[in-house]
Amino acid sequence: MNKYADKTNKYAQQETKMITFAVRKRTLPKVEKKERHSILLKIVREHGISDQRALQAALEAKGVTVTQATLSRDLKALHVVKHPTANGYVYAVGGEDRNAQKQEKEEEVAFSGNLAVIKTRPGYAAAKASEIDSKHSRWILGTIAGDDTVLVVLKEGANKTEVEEEVRTMNGEQRGVEN
């Protein structure tokens, strides 16, 4: 073959790939947002996926095509965040943790004046603080997080028992107050 035939063949292959990709995209049925969210949550809960490309591929395998921008908006709307695991970070829903289903999440809560300190497992404090802030408790002004510690600033006269219940029910736990 001459060099022009090689270039023509190369362009034809690229065009075939583009057409195949376009046809595949068009043949997938449009999935409603609610159903897409349901499928996305199921994928996140069942698989240890660590990046958006893998999430897009998993969604496409289920017949759902989304752009990266749509996927990002969906992840934010569903409160899907990355959580640390032994093998790196993976997506999980809000305060959920894939390992939490296998092992109990022990958290210590202690109070001093209008402050509460929550001790978590390493790497979980930021997610915990974010979850607490998103609940807009009537007793909590705000949080500051480190790697394994969350400082919670309470309103004056806050009911510590209620605060601890709120914090613990975010993980489905309930215990007595430690002062």
C-alpha cells in the first residue's frame, strides 16, 4: 500500500469508531433522573468504585449514558462522597461506609462547656463534620474537622443528651452521654 492508502485507511477506521460510538449512544434508551439516581446508588453501594470514569462505565453497562457534568451533579445531589478504605478512596453515600456494614463504627463523644469532641476512625472526621453541618441541628453552631477528630461548637444551653443522640443516630448508634 502507498502512504495515501494508509492514511485513508486510518481515517476510515477512526470514522468507523466515531460512528459506532454515536450509534451506540443513540440506541441507549433515555433513563429518567429518578431511575438513574437509583441505579447510581446501587452501583456505589455494591462496588468499590474510586473514580468517575469507572462510575460512567458501570452506568453505561446498566444502559445509562451520562456526561461527566451530569454524573458530578448526581453525586452531589445524592450526597455521594469518597471515603477512605484500606485500598484507597471509594465512593460511598453520605455517612455510609462500605466497611461500616462489616465492622461497627466506634465513636467517642465528650463534652466540655459548649464544645463537643467526637473521635472517629482515621480519615472519617471530615465526612462526619460535613454530615453534622448538613443536618442543621438547632443545638449546633458548626464543626471543625481534623483527620480523626471533630470539634463541635454548641449553642449556649444546648441539651447535650439530644446533641449526642443526633450525632449518634447519623450512624444508627445510641449510647449514654459522657461528660
